[in-house]
Amino acid sequence: MFEVSENAEAYADAYLCYLTEVFKKLDRKMIAAFTECLWQARESRAQIFFLGNARSAATASHFANDLSIGPRDFDKPFNAKSITDNSAVMSCIGNDFGFDDIFVIQLRTQQLRRGDVVVAISASGNSPNVVKACEYARETGATVVGLTGFDGGKLMELSHIKLHVPTDRGEYGPVEDVHMIFDHLVATYLLMRVRGELRR
């Protein structure tokens, strides 16, 4: 897009047009399945763990914040947490066990249980620490939700619910844009659903 764009305005137009085409390919039924999965986790008081590396770690934090605090229902909250946020814990695990274990050990120490939900965010779907955590989650009986891009990678194969953003390999920006839209779309829908429940 950059090579064929004469200036920033032309690049902006090309980028946004490309995102529009990506939006058309998204599986709305999977978005609905994810939303219902989170709702049922709230109903059963299950834990919801978000994880990801680098920019996906920031998305994990944002998502957990929007879901746990956004609805303002502290009597029956979404028990959502991001396991990307504690740098001391992650550096401890990375130093003592290796970077590939930074998520799986946290799932173990926080007692991931059958019926819990693990939301893994990875554009490539092949980050070893994400894959290892999701393999453990499946063994435990947790539901794995994968937010992926490119061809989906191993994470897409491991996921029960697949929120896939189909793009060419290496297009991190558009994939991560859509992952944040998943956050705001799903979290605002659930917020309104909780408000409707509280008004009854």
C-alpha cells in the first residue's frame, strides 16, 4: 500500500479500504459464540484468562479491563484477568523456567479449572508460549478462544472458538486493529446485556 500511495492521505484511504475488505470476511457466528462463551462464564463464575505477547499483551490487558470493570456489576462480575500484566511474575518465570513457560505456569498457579476460559491473542498463532498455554488449557478442560491472523497457525487448530482475521502473513497492523475491535464490540454488547439484566 505504501509503495503505490502518493501521500499520507492516499495511504490512509488504501489502509482503510483494506480493513473494510477484511471486516467482510469475519465470521459473525464465531463472534456470537465468543460472546455467549463469556456470558456463560459469568453465569457459572468461571475464570477468564487473557494472554498474548507484545502488542497482543496490551490487547489482553485492555480486554480484561473492559470486561471486568466496564459493566460495573461487582456483585456478579466477569471474572476476567490478563496474565500479561505482572512483569515481576513473568520475568521470574522467564528467568527460572524459560520464556515459553510464562503463561502456562501462571495458569497452573492460578488453578485453571475445567469450565474456565482462556482467550489467547496471537497474530501468527505460533508463539510457543501461547501454544503451550493453550495445550495445557485443553488438557485441563478449559475452553480455548483464539484471536488470530495470517493463516491462524497452531493456535487456530487448538481453539474451540476461532476469531480469525484473514490477512497475508506479516500484516500485523490490520490484524491487531481487528482484535481491538473484537474487544470493543464484544465488551460493549455484554455491558448492555448486563445493564438490561440489572434493570429487570
